[in-house]
Amino acid sequence: MMTNNKSTGSMTLQNVSKIFEQGNNQVRAVDNISLEINGGEFITLLGPSGCGKTTTLRLLAGFEFPTSGVISLDGKNIANQPPNQRPMAMVFQSYALFPHMNVFENVAYGLRLRKMNESEIREAVEIVLHMMNLAGLEKRNPSQLSGGQQQRVALARAMVMKPKVLLFDEPLSNLDAKLRTQMRVEIRHLQQRLGITSVYVTHDQVEAMSLSDRVVVMNKGRIEQVGTPVDIFVRPASLFVADFIGRANFIETKIQERKEQQCLINAFGGDYWVPCAESVTQGDTAYLMIRPEAIEIKPAANGNKNGEIQSTVFLGASVEYEIDANGNHLIAVDTSPRFDQILKENCPVEITFDPNRSYVLPYEDRN
């Protein structure tokens, strides 16, 4: 019943904008974005509230129509097609289950609208319920299910329609942390097994990084960067991306020299060759981005102090330090601490960092 869809479900957004009228004002919720989504790919739209990710998802689903631009599915323009004419299914944040229907009828609802015969409906529903570990719960109502079970029913209802594209609108936000982690794994395994093109909306970085083939980082209605989770984390395209994805320290610096993809900068009293953005050139003012895990500290000796511990927080598997480095406030994380060597507050330290786990970005006004 379930087949691999990798040959279909490719989508293209070309110069898509969505403008809402609010009184005498216009709000550009989506601002001239273009994006290629490959068949069978898992794409996540990530960004803060109001960045345009949910509006983009609604444009893909047909709940909103673009003010301008083209949305294509397998080469056909669907920008003005209503939702019921698009071969897609959506999993909502609120599950959107019918409370008066049992599990079987909730999952079968879309098939009944297609007027399939009863034996085909029963076979299709039974297969997808077994796939979603819901066998035996067919006669229960949604109120008799846990949050995780309700989410599986919502997913089963979408899967049973055999969509070319599956859309997710922050589907795990109502679950507790442990169940979110479990459902992330289940959704990813299921998507990879079936090869259904999937577009997922979230503001949760961990969800985006763990689920996605590629992440689309959005800000103020525009796309800041598209890339694999590793690309986005290691080589952010802007200060916004670097600051939004994970945690980062930013130190203003001067580019002394550039060779190929690396720049020579001075930090903490030493010179370092650090990977850098294409637009950074010799003589520029720039920002050195250092992830907290890339900072290395040890008690200062022989007058090598270039920082001082402001606070120490023991987190079990790691220790987090706040450091004053000659006026720069830094966060450092020791991910494999020696518990007998945890540094105390006010301890003078020598700071170094791993340049290969850092990056130099063009200067931007951070205010």
C-alpha cells in the first residue's frame, strides 16, 4: 500500500511573496523567497516567531495564496489551487482529531471522502495503524489516548492518503521533552522508509538539526541560509544564523591577512588562522564566532592570564563557565570535565580556542 515516492514530490518556490493588509499598512510576511525541494527530501523551515515560516507552509498547503510568485509541484504550477486539489497532507500542532470518532474512523476519514470501498479502506487503515504502532487502539476515542498516541493517529491519518508531500506544522510542541525526542526519531525513520517529501516547521533548533536533510533558516520573511545541519552550524551565512543556531561567542576582530578560505586574526593575545566567509577581506573589521565547546581554558600560569572565571555551573555531563576576557563576555563549555579539576569563580585562566571549530563573519551592527 505504501510506496516509495522519491521520484515525485519535488517542489519549487520562485520569487514567492505574501503581503497581508492591516488597515492602512502592508505586512510582507513572505518576502520574495525562492527554494528548491527535492523529491523525498526532508526540509525544515526554522526561525523565530514572525519570521514567515508558518505562512510559507500555508502557501505550500494552499491555505494561503501568494501575492506574487510561482509554487510548482513536479513541474506544475499549483499556486492558486485550493488545498483539496493538492496531493498533500498536513500534521497539525493541535492534532485536529475528531473527538466523536474513534481511532479507526479518524484515520479513515480522508479515504471515505475519496469514496473508496469499505474493504480498501479497512486494508489501508490497518496497514498504517500497524506501521504507527497503533494496532489494538482502533476503537478508542482521542480522549482515551496519550499525547504521543494522538500524534501518531494524526500522522497515520496523513500517511494513509499517500501524499506526494507531507507538511508538519510544529507537530511536537505539545509533547513533553522525552516524548518529543522519541517522536522525532519515529518521524525521521518513517519518512526515510517511505521517501515522502516532507516540509517541517519549527522554532526548535534541535528538532531542525535532528530531522532534516536541509534546514531553511528564515528571518523577517526572507531566507537567510539553506544548507545541511552541519553547514548551518559550522559555516553560518550571517550573524543572525550563527546566533540563532546553537550558542556562539562573538568577538570583534581585524583581518590581518587572507589566504584562500582562511583569515589571520588576533584573539586572546595570539594569532590564529580561522576559516572565514567569502566576503571577508584583508583589513576588514569582522566578527570571530567561537562555539562554547571550542573554547579551551586552564588555570593561568607564568603571567599568561587573559581571562577570569565569573561563574561555574556544573551540569553533570558538562561544566559551563562564564568568563571575562578583557571586557569580552564569553561562554565556555567543557563537555568532558575532570570532576576534580573544575575551575572556581574568580580563577584567573588562560584562554585558547580551536580555530577549525570557529568561523569569521563579516561585520554587522548587532544592535
